[in-house]
Amino acid sequence: MAVRYPLWMGLLLLGAWGPLPTPAQAQLSVQPNFQQDKFLGRWFSAGLASNSTWFREKKASLSMCKSVLALTADGDLNLTTTFVRNNQCESRTMVLRPAGPPGHYSYGNPHWGSVHDISVVETDYSQYALLCTEGSKRPGHDFRMVTLYSRTQNPSAQFKEKFAAFAKAKGFTEEAIVFLPQTDRCMEEPE
Ligand SMILES: *[C@@H]1O[C@H](CO)[C@@H](O)[C@H](O)[C@H]1NC(C)=O
Ligand SMILES: *[C@@H]1O[C@H](CO)[C@@H](O)[C@H](O)[C@H]1NC(C)=O
């Protein structure tokens, strides 16, 4: 299996990303009493904001992807993302390792040498989730991203507004916030 994907692709797949637990992590908030079992299952990545270069270049062409979260035998999270690429459905799996307090995860990509630090900042489990990711690849290539996860492909205005406010509170401008267009393709179960 080919292992080298463009950076933007990996970022898109994960839906949210960040660096290894650092002192900064202590400042990242997380959903109080986070219940991982209720967070599992299918989500759609409905909104994104990022200051990464790939995002600035690609944001106009991105569409919604489907993300399915399941437990692995080791107690990590299996994040399988399905999206349209070259007119075909493609799936990629990433294993998120619990790191720190419940709701924090880290993901390391051996091929890029990158590490992502992901937090579930807020969720009601049944409708929406707000995620924050900080990523580092090499000096000068750190980035931040926030993601709106929705259980349906049509998040209500209430959750879109919540996400926009969250992104702005994290320092993103209006132009950096994108609501991803729905796509019929590759969103059905089973994959
Ligand atoms: C993750 O889930 C996918 C889809 O169900 C499965 O094909 C894959 O084997 C799983 N990987 C791990 C490490 O659990
Ligand atoms: C994105 O923001 C983070 C945190 O403010 C900063 O460290 C990083 O250098 C920024 N990255 C880009 C590509 O602007």
C-alpha cells in the first residue's frame, strides 16, 4: 500500500490535528466528564478552520468526509475516514492514542515524522462535537485546526454558529472558517 500522501491529504483525513503533549496541552480545554464510549461511531466533518498552508490552498475544493470511530483491541481509537478522491471513494485509518486526560489523543505519523495533539473540546455525543488539533511536523510548519463534527450531514444553524464562535475564540478569522459542502458520494454505510 502506498504510504506517502500529501500532507494536506493526511490532515483532511484526520479532521483535526496537533503536536505531542506539551506544556501547552494543559491549557487546552476538553469536554468535562468525557465519555469515550458515547463518542464512538459515525461523524461527518462539517466545518474546518486551520492556519495551515494546505488548508489555505485547498479549502475551496474540500467536501464533507465521513469519519467512523471505533475501539481497537488495545483500547486506542480507530479513526477511519472515507472521502472522494479522483472520483472514487477512499478510506484511511488512523489510530489515535489516549494521551493525558480523557478526551485528549495523540496521533503520530511515522512517514511524515509528524505528531498531532487532538482534543474533544465540547460534545453532546448525539449531535455535534468541537475538536481542536495542534500539529507539528518540523520547525516552521506547526499549525492549528478546529473541526466541527456532526452526526448528520446537515448540522443545524445552531451548531454552525457554535463552531464559528469557537473558531473565532481560537483566533481564526471569518475567512479561515469553512463549512464543507455535503456530498452524496461515499457517505453511505457500509463503506
Ligand atoms: C480500523 O477500522 C477499519 C474499518 O473498520 C478496519 O479495516 C481496520 O482494520 C481497523 N484497524 C485497526 C488498527 O483496528
Ligand atoms: C498556526 O498557529 C500556530 C499557533 O498560533 C503557530 O504556532 C503556527 O506557526 C501557525 N502556522 C502557520 C502556518 O501560520
